[in-house]
Amino acid sequence: MRSGDLGHFMINCPATASGNLLRSPVFNGAEVNIRAVYREFAKDALEAAETNRKHVVDHEHLFTVFELLVGKMPETKIKLGKRLGHQGLSVMPHTQGSKSVRGVGVNWQATSEQLAEWRAQIEEGEKARKDAESSSGRTPRERNTEVKDNDGTKR
């Protein structure tokens, strides 16, 4: 991340296959879906690289990326920031438009051919995920709101 090597993060992007289960760790008091948040990070990074602007990686994305690639990351923003600081990554405020956003600023390095290839991979993964959801055969069940006593009479 310090050198802006986007290829490393794209290669390690988790698969979208539903059989590939990833755990959902807790960060800052909330459960994090590693696959979904990592893919969100990858899309944001691609967009920043394509538009040649600085990508500010926020705490949740930092936690997700490093939890997947390294493991055992601290579960609070303050501890995560200190841990990353030991690795030379400073979480600090960055101006994005008219807002101030805390995170690590990265200028991604990639060729236009690499960006096009990675964009196609992301879009293919999204399509596969949507296809898997629609072909799973699951239809939402209607909830039975009737309450019955032990003897089977309705309340």
C-alpha cells in the first residue's frame, strides 16, 4: 500500500463463489463482511486509479484488507491506526471534495491495460454473484404471524 501497488490487492481479491466462506470478524463493534467490503475497496481503488486521483482508504477498508491478507488486526480504530503506524502507514485527515476524511492516502500505480483487465474481473465477479443469488432457487417465505397456544388454538 505504501508503494501504491494496486496489482497486489487485485490479485488477492476474494472470490465471489458462494461456497468460499469467509468469517465475518467484528470491527469497531460491528460485524464486517470481508468479501463484500474488500470488493468495495477494490472498486474504489480502481476508480481512483482510473481517474488518477488519491484514494483515501478509510478505517473499515483498512481493517478488511489487512485482516484478510495479514490476519489478527486490532478491532478498534485507534488500535488499528497505531498498528498500521508501526508499519509506516499513517491514518490522517485528507480533504476529499469539501469533506475531511480520515484514512491512508494512496496514489495507485497501474497501467491502463491492467486497469481495464481488473475492471473486467470486478464486473465479471459482480455478475457471477448476482447470477448465483438469482439461481439459488431460494424464494423468500412468507412469515406466519399467527400465534397458537399449545393446544393449537389461535390467539
